[in-house]
Amino acid sequence: MASPLVRHTFEGTLTADDSKRYLNNAFEVPDGVERLELKLEFAPLRVSGIGNMLTLSVYDPAGSRGAGHRGGAEHRVFITRYSATPGYVPGPLSAGLWLIEIDTHLIMPGPPCDYQLEVAAYGGSGNEAPSWPPTHPGIRLRRGPGWYRGDLHRHSDHSDGHWTVDDLVAWARANRLDFVTLTDHNTISGLARMDDLTADDLLTIGGSEMTTYWGHALALGVHRWVDWRVQPGKRSMRDIASEVTESGGVFVIAHPKSPGDPDCTGCDWRYADMMPGNARVVEVWNGSWTGDSNNERAVALWYSWLEQGLRIVASAGSDAHEATPPNVRLGYNVVYANELTEREILEAIATGHSYLSSGPRLELTAEMPNGLLAMSGDLLPREATKLRLRWQLANGDARLRLVVDGRFVEEQTAGSSGEWMLDVGRWSARSCLVELRTRSDELAAMTNPIFWDAS
Ligand SMILES: [Zn+2]
Ligand SMILES: [Zn+2]
């Protein structure tokens, strides 16, 4: 390749005190640049068996050009007008000040971590062509009001996933989902391809996982990059949640009880002012029910909020980074939506018109005094206390557990299908939901709550 128009090397030494910072390396891109190359190397990669974690984010003079949220001690990146390393956004390489940010998710105590970042900007022949023509299929099957099943949390090779966007969508199709979301860490570079893959039988939804140093959150339905960089005193998680909601998206607290540093950097939810603050949805079923995410504790956290009378609803997400073996039981969201569009699905998720399930059906409804039917997520008048629970496809030895204001109050065996008429009037409840548990106490399905105002 021709010699670069500009080349810079940035280097330094970091210690544990430099964890959770945003290290900016600025350089001027001249006119006529067609290809940008970056190489970040650091050492040591591991201390006491635990990896230091540095990642790169790139900003052009107008804003984010993506991020490469993945492990390893060597990160190589290229960006051109038409293509880029997954995670980064292709496009014109405009002249001006660019920032190459090193995000220090974790630097272990112990030996200092030396890093070197090389930046090179090349001119070009101008002959590069797009690798595939942008397509705009415009297909959106509006199948009308009904139940739709899908996944709200998934990663591709645009961050630390081990499969492409195409593979991720193919797997959703093989699992007969109605909708699937791409939520890569701190980048939206995969969403263009995701949009292309929406088809009559499968709605693809966009978003990202804001992978901050003190907790992770999903920005569902936001197709632009959301600045995830919480900076104490300047930009709070509360600000980010407001921004997501004001953009028409749904903000979801992700896997709040996952183990945190150093095993999973920033994975546990530590925002004291966001318990749950202005969040309205919390992911209580992340990956396999019995996996590392401590889902049982996430449910307990959610129940503690319901006990306070807060109207907050739950979601599930596979958090899949590759195809999961068939014996792993994931939780999906089964959503009652007016139509199969991103807007309507996310509206129903935010409202709680949904239940979480690894297979069984579980529908909680209520008859209102005016004869209309209400369902989970709805706010009922005080006098409407008669509920109907219907379930199907449960294992014969399953149990139903009634949860009022975040506390178990009643339990009964389920059988594979049936109906349970409930009158919750005696509890003066502010919320009520039902769990379906297996004999070994694993969650098989769970409704969202029906709510009442405090009397
Ligand atoms: Zn996460
Ligand atoms: Zn994730």
C-alpha cells in the first residue's frame, strides 16, 4: 500500500487507577483520505488469569464512527467509504479533528499495562466500490393485532459476538421468532445490515447495548448511536435513559445482577439513583435461566420495586453471542401488539403487554367494569379485581405462583393447560403477576403485572 498521508503513534502506561476512563487521542485528518487504519496493542493481556480490557471508539468531526467492544490484546481497525471492520461505520473520511478513544473498561492491579496506538490515514485511487448495494426492501408485514414472540438482546461480530448479523437473523428464523433485535455494545454499525434482513416472516429491530463501566442498558428502537459514556457530574445514566425515551426508544436495565468486575466488566447494575430511577423496564431473564446472570436475584430486585408500588415491567433477552445449543432454555418475550412493526412491538414492551417464556403460553387478563378486557401492563380501576389466567404447553408437574406487590401469596399445581380465576380484592394490591415454575423451581414463564393505583 502507498505510504500514509498521516501517521501517528500514541503510547502510554496505565495502572489500575486508570480503569474506567475515556482516553482521547486526537489527530488531524487532511483532505483526500480514503482509508483509515488503527492498531492498538497492549500488554499484559492477563493478570492473575483475568484480562485487562481496553477497547477503541472512533469519533470523526461530526460524531461516532463506531466501536470495537471485544477482548484481545491487539485491535486492528480499518474504515473506508464503503466498508469497515465490524463495529465501525463506513462512510466518507472527512477532513478535520478525529478522536481515537481508548476505553479502559478494566486494568487489573499489578503490573502496569503498556499500550501503543498507531493511526495511519491513506489517500486512495478513488476506485473502491460498495461491497453490496444498499437495499431498501420496504417490507413490513403488518399482521394485525396478536401475540408475537421475539428476542430483545443479541450481539454480532460488530462487537464481541461470534457470528455475523446474517447468521444471527438466520438462527432467529430457525427458532421461528417473529422479531429479533440487534443490540451490539456501544455501536450501531450492524443495524444497516439488520434493516436489510427484515422480511415478511421476521421483523428485525435495531438498538444497542450501552455498555458503561457501572452497568449495562439496552436502547431498543434507537437507530442512532447513543453516547454511553457516563461521566460523574456531567452525564448520568438518568440523562441517558431520558435521551433514549425522548428519541422514541425503550430503555431497559440489562442483567442487573450479573457478576461485575473483574469477571464481567461493568455488568452489574451499580447506579444508586437508578433503582430504578426513570427506567420503566428491567431485564430479569438474561440468557439461560440457570446461567451466570443471577436471574433469580434480578427478579428479587424487580419484586422489591413492585413492593414499593412502582410501575415497572420486565423483559427477557437471550444475550446470545452465537447460536445456543438446543438444550439451553432461553427466555423470550411474547408480546401482544397491534401489528408486527418495531414501533408497536416496543410500545407493547414498554407497557408490559407481554409475558416472558421459554415455551409455555401464559396470559393474564382482567375484565373491567365497562366490559372491556385489560391485560398485563394495564392500570385497572380499584374495583376491578377479578383476573383470569390461562396457560398452555406447561409441563405436567409445573406450579403457578401468584405474586402480589412483589410477594408470593398463593401457589397451585398447574397441569399442562388450564384456567385460574382469581379475585385479588382482599389484598388491596397495587400489582399482581403470576409465575410458572418447573418442579426444580426454574422459571418456565412469567406474566408482567396488572397494576392498580394505591387506594
Ligand atoms: Zn451486557
Ligand atoms: Zn449483551
